[in-house]
Amino acid sequence: MYNYKPLIFIFLFFLSSCGSKKLSYNKKNPKNIENKSLKSVNRFFKSMTNEQRAHWYVNTYSKTAINEMKKYGIPASITMAQGILESNSGKGGLALKSNNHFGIKCHSGWKGKKVYHDDDKKGECFRKYKNPEKSYRDHSIFLVSRDRYDFLFRLRKDNYVKWALGLRKAGYATDPSYAEKLISIIERYELWKLDGSKKPLNAKKEKKNKKSKIIDNKRNKNNSKQYIVKKGDTLYSVSKHLKVSVSDLISINNLSGNKISIGQVLKLE
């Protein structure tokens, strides 16, 4: 189990620092807490509100998330938001019993310790770690070592919106609202500061831009299946340019002859 120190002092520290919903990010994080029973730890968490627990979590692990960002290129805001969401700010059963803060399952090839927990199915296999730092490191390795996440590392490191949308697209979680939840956590607790940003992104604008690109790509794909006749075109010149036989163009477009007109849309298949 992870090390826990006198809980009463830490609780008082965070109680005094959590008056606002906005989090502050100190250069120095609270000291690690020493060994306490699971029962004591649960009492510690129950004595805090969700806001206070989130504050405690960020101040405890933000330095680790930043170090992972520097080494592997994953935005600290994303790592932190995933940690908060997946571990319920450290209170979740997987985090408490096995130091698994990111809900990473065993998968094939995992040779470390295991723990079994009900998730999408009953009694699923999850990874177990010596301490939370090991979980953070394995989370980084998990993302950089799998091909389905490759496209994320071509994104800007401070664009947490596209990273969140990308994680959902790559299937990190089955929750259809996963990206929105991550973005909400990042903006609620100003986690974008951990990436070195001076202000948050306009999430709606980023989503709109992404949607526009998807629509444009679909249009381009559809346009590749048709041709708009321009001045000087003949059916023969079009067939040569597009490498489609004249007879096929006539057949596909139900033409009565070789005559075409400017602006006419010719289907190619």
C-alpha cells in the first residue's frame, strides 16, 4: 500500500487551502503520507468534500504528471484529469487497494501483479502497482507503446481538448462522454496550468474545428467520386484525365451520346 502520514495535519492543511473551487498549484507538493490502515484512509477521504479531495489529489500528484509530460510528451493536464476521473481522486477501490490510478487492465503481455475487479464485466483483471508513481509511469508507457494512440503524439502538447477527444476516439474508455468529462475536469480545476498554458482553450471552438475537418474530409471523399465539367472539357478528355473509359462514363451517367456541358456533374462509379 502507499505511504500515508498523520492524516489530521494533512486534512487541516487541505481544508484551509480549499476555500475556492479553483485550485492553486504550488511548486512544492505536500509530503507523502505514511502507512495507515485502509480503514483510516477511508475515514480521511470521507472527511473531505469532492472539491477538497480533488485539491489534495492534484497537489499530491501534479509534479509526477509534469515529469511524465517532460519525458513522454503526454499533457500533464490530461494525465491529471484521467487520474482524478479514473481513481475518483484517489478514493476509488483500485487506487486504494492496488495503486492503479488509471483503470488499466492486465491485457496480454502484462507480467506484473494483478487484482480482480468488477468493471464492464465481473471480475476483470487489472494491473497492480507498488505505488502510485509506478501507475503514472505505466500509464505513459501504455499510451506511447500502442499504435492506436500514435496520432495523439502529433497533436500539440497544450491542446487538451484534442487529446481528450483523441483518447475517446482511440477507445481508452467505453464511456461515450469520456472526452467531455476530462475537459470539464481540466477546466474546472485549471489543470491547463500544468501544461504551461496561460489560459484555457475555447473547448467549443476546438470541437467545432475538429467537426469541420471531419465534414471537409467527407466532402473531399465524396467529391473524388464525381467530376464537374469545366470549359474545354470533352467526354474523351475527361475519360483520359480520370482514367475512366468513355463507355463507362456514358453508362454510369445514362448519357445518350458524347455531348457534355459546363457545370454538369459526372458520376465516376
